[in-house]
Amino acid sequence: MAMKMVEGPRQRQEFQNFSEAVATAEREGGYPAALRAFEARVDSLSSSVVWRAHLELAECAKRSANVLQVKHHLAQALQAHSGPVQVWLEACRTLDELGELEECRTLLEQGLEHHSVSNEQLCLKLVRVYERLGDHGALRSLVSSLRTEPPEKTCKVLLEAVHSEVRAGNGEAVRPLLRCLMLRLPHQGPIYCEASRVDAILGHWKSALSIAEQGVKTCLKYGPLWFLLLRLVEKAYGARAVKEYAGFALKNICHELHWKVHFEVAAAFGRAGNLPESHESIGNAALSCPKHLRWKVWLLAARSELWDGSVETCRKLLAQAQLDAPSRMQVAVCIERARAEEFLDDLDEAREALRKAYACEGHDWKVYLEHIFMEARQGCLKAAKEITHTALELHPATGRLWSALIALEHSGEDSTGNAAMVAFRKAVREVPKSGEVWCEGARIFMNPMVQHFSLGRAYKCLEFAVHLTPQYGDSFLELVRLRFLLEMRVRMRKHPLAVGLLGAPPESQAQQRHDSCSNDLAVSASPAADPSRLLPAAALIARQVSETMAAELKRADFTLGADFAFTVGAELGIAPGTDGDSVGTGLPPFQSSRLEVLCAYADPNYGFLWLWCRQNGLSTPKEVLARMTKEVTEDLLVGATRWAYAWAVACSLFGLGYNFRFSSGTTSGGLSPPDGQTVEQVQTAQECQSDPVARDYALGSMRLARCVAHCNIPLDRAERRRLIFGSDILCI
């Protein structure tokens, strides 16, 4: 039986005084000074506080990049007080942040030996570590060891293991386990939610709906399950069915949630374009809503009136929302008003609304970000950049502001990409855990018009982005674009002329002789080859692959067959290993073939490109990815764009430098193949200034990038809605 940790007010005050002394010493002299402060006070600390003191010193050592001392203090913390689970969890968290997954695994396994094997917190952490290490055998052994435990104690661990198997591609195999859990624990609403979610991710929509319906019959008062059911019903049968199911929900769930049910019905009718029904439900929501939340209902009503063209009514509702909103939420109403005025092309009023937002109590970086977006949408990139620099002076640790700065530099007049690269490198030093920043780095490396083009580095950046910030949808969409470019590279590498010049493709060598391929993969082009002699071959291969891809895209029979592990390994000169790290990032391998499942689990909810591709609030991740595929296809059907990519990929394949890529006669005016485009495609190319420049590749979609850079691309009403209201920071 693990020893329980008891801390009273005296111990808490004692640790607080110690923590303040160590923090002061660290500010003055770093980790060495903090260590001296610790040694001067450790003898006077209570035994129940010593372990916390060592964890505090481990954090100081981590900030000083002293890994050995970090591990020393973690060991001392466990030795001082190994009883509480919290000690083990804190130690594992620190090792995880250092990237020491194997040591983290060992520590968790020791923790389970010290405690009960069914300890929920340690088991949950260990399941996640096993998944990141790719050791599904150990994960299944852990789950098997829980068979004799009561399911009430282990259901969270079992659900986490189920999700791990689904992400690994074994979704169909674990569905029976979910059925078993629902039978064993029929009154556990979260189990029905998770089972329904798994079936929806796997594409079994009818089954997901059936599970949710079964769940609300046995868990009548579990609100999250009812809201999940309403969303599934809308997806399957439409807004009218949502209203019918909502009637049953109102009879069962607690009164405090009734306004949310009416809110969901109103939103469903709004998405369906049935504004009278939406207005009725909005009225019901307002009547049943607590006063301090009523402003949210008015914002939904204001949007509904705006879509209907009732401008004055929209403004009156926004004014009412301003009156009802608590002081700390006034900023949200001001931002919504700014968007509405921008949608109505009244930019002076929009900027005035943002000025009021700056004056609101508790405003933060979100106001600056919305202001940056608004100026960028109007093509005022210089003003947007000035706002970004001002915001970063006040909020230097905000990744989204840094990513906005990189995007603005990338969208500017600098055709070399150097300004964007400088901003990216600075941002990585300031906010290394920001997935948004790593995604912007990937965009620089995927820009065929700059000297930094590198598919391998782009892939590494996107791996970090997806791992660090999975809720940021742009990273998943950029992986879609990267898959097209990697397919282009694979086809060029397998071209007979390339095989004759460079030898067999690295992936073929790896498959034939996996154990001895490390020396072969480091070579793209023959080191003795004269670049001027490779130039005609690169041009011919790029031309033929470009034409073949164009023909397949036009016929809609283009298929992606590139294997990320081998292709990226070849690009970086790294042989695929047997430890699951195929490209040297220290992260588990990203399974490109299961991109849709991984994206569905992340359930992204923001990102400029993500919300541009998302048609409405009901769009699934799979549908958003499909829309991005269409965007990339449309970009590649423009000859100059496709050729820019093809030529950059060919030059990287043959080791031709930046000077060869952009010398006279190798750009779209010289070696670019003649392209038999249709009239519609020619018009699209003319609309987009067919000769691409570096800033056209800054946002993932050429049409979106040109909307920002030039502000003269005609957009329909739905596209303007997505562009302005799609960049949502606030969950209305």
C-alpha cells in the first residue's frame, strides 16, 4: 500500500518560501545559484517537502540545459518520497519534455511495481508512452494484465488503449472491446461517447448514431452524450430531425443545459438556411439562458441576421450583446462586431470596434491577432506587420503571433524567403513548442521559388507541428500538399534516366538490403557529376513527370503512392531505421496512410487554411482534407505553378543549387513545358497572375495567398464568410 502524502498549511508555506528563494537565486545566477540556495535550506525543510524541492531544482536545471543534473534531482525526489503517485508523474513529465521516452517508460514501469498495476494515472501515462514509442506489444501486455481488475477501475485505461489501436490502424479489431465495455458498464455515459466517436472516425456513421441513441436511453441525464447525438442526427437527417431529438433531450437533461439545446437547434437551422426556424430557437435559447451567458445567444442571432441581409438588426443585436456581456467578455463582442463591419465593407467601423476591444478589461493577444488578420485580409501587410511587432513586445511567448509574423514576411515582397527564414529561426528560439511556428517553417521549405526549398526539412517541421499542436489544422493540410510533392519526387527518382545517372532509388535499395543501406541513402546525385551536364537531364525528367501528373489530374485518376519513410529518408540522406524514427526527428513515425484518422483524433479547431477549407461547422476532418486535396489539385493544374514545383524538386534531386534553379532560361519562361490548358484553366491562371512568385506559396493555397497578397481576387459570399469569420478564435 503506497504511503499517503500529507501536507498541512505549515508545509505549504515552507515550500512557498523555499520556492521564492530559489527563484530569486536563479534570476541572479542561474542554476548554480539556485543549487546553492537549495543546499543552504535543504536541512531545514520537512521530509514531506524535500521531494518537491528536488523537482523544483530539476526544473531549474532543465532551463539551464543541464540534463545530468535534471536526472540527478529526479532520482533524489523519488528517493526522498517515492510513495505518492504525483512524484512519479512529475518525474515522468520532466523526462518526457526532455525527449527521454525510454527512461520515462522505465520509470513508469517501476512506478507500477511500487504501486498497484491498476493505478489509473500511471497506467494512462504508460499507455501514451508505449504508443509514442510504437511498442504496441507492450501496450497490449499491459492491457492484458488488467483483465482481473474491476472494469470500473480500468475503463479509462482501456479506452485510451482502444484509441491507441485505432490510431495505429487497428480500429476494426477493437470495436468488439468497446461493445463489451458498454455491456459491462451500461450506465457510464463517457463510454458511449467514446464508442460513438470511434465509429464516426472509422466512417461507420449509422453505427455511431445507433450507439449514441442507445446511450441516451440508459444515461438519460448525461449532457455531453445528448449534444453528440444532436450533431450526429444533423449529419444524418438534417436540422428538422435535430429539433425532434432536442424535444427528448429537454425532457431529460438538467434545466441549466436547456439553453444550449435550443442553441444547437438554432445553429442547425442556420446552417440549413432556414432562418425563421433558427430565429424561433434563438428566442427560446434567450429565454432559458442565464443572464451572464445571454450575450452568446445574441451573437448567434446577429450572425443569422447578417446572413439574411438584415444589417441594422444585426447591429442592434451586437449592441444588446455588448450590454449583456460580462466585463471580461466585452472583448469577444467587439471582435465579433469588427468582423461583421468588415463583412459589410465598412472598414472604419471595423477598426473602431477593434480600438474598443483594446480598451476592454482583460484584452490579450487575441485582439492583436484579429487586428493582424483584418489588415492582412485587406492587403495592408505593412500595417499588419507593425501590429505584430507591437503585439510581440507585449506577448513574446505567444506562438500564434510569431507564426503570423513569419506568414507576413513570407507574403511580402521579399522574393528570396530570407526574411521569413530569419523570423522562423528567431521564433523557434523563443517558442520552440509552438506547432504553428513549425508549420510556417514547413511552408518556407515547401516554397519552390526560394533557396530554402527542402521536402525533407518540411516533413520534419510538420512532424513537430502535428506532435506539439495537433489542434492546429493547417499542419495536417500542409501534409496533404507535401504528399503531392513527395509523389512527384518519387516519380522523378524512378525515371529511367534518373536511375541511369543516380543508381537505383534509395527505397528500392532499402527494401532489398535494409541492413546495409545507410551509406547509399546519403547520395542524391553522383558527387563527380558536372552540374551543367545534369541540367538537361533534370529538365527533361521534370518536364515528363509534370506532364504525366497534369494528365492524371485532369482525368481525376491521380493516386498518391509515395512512402513517407523511404522518400523523406532519401531527401535527408538518412536511412530508415528499425527503431521507428525514420527521419531523425526523435518522434514516433508519422503514418501518412492514416492521415485522416490521426486528423480526426486531433479534431483541429483553428488555422487560417483549415477554416478556409472547412465548408461549415459540421464538416468532418476527412471532408476538410478532401477540400485541401482539391485546392492542391487546382493549383497543380496551372502549368506555371506545377512547373515551379517540378523544377525545384528536380534540382533538389540532382543536387543543383539555387543558382541553377533560377538562372536564365530555367524558369517558367524557358524550360517550362507547353501546357494545353482549357479556357477555364487559362482564365484561372490569368486571374492568379499565372507566373508564380514566392509569396504565392506562403499560405498553402495559391488562391488564399493571392487573396491576402493582392486583395483583388473576386470571392463569392460564402468564401468571404469563411475568410472573415472562418479565422475564428472565439467559440461562439
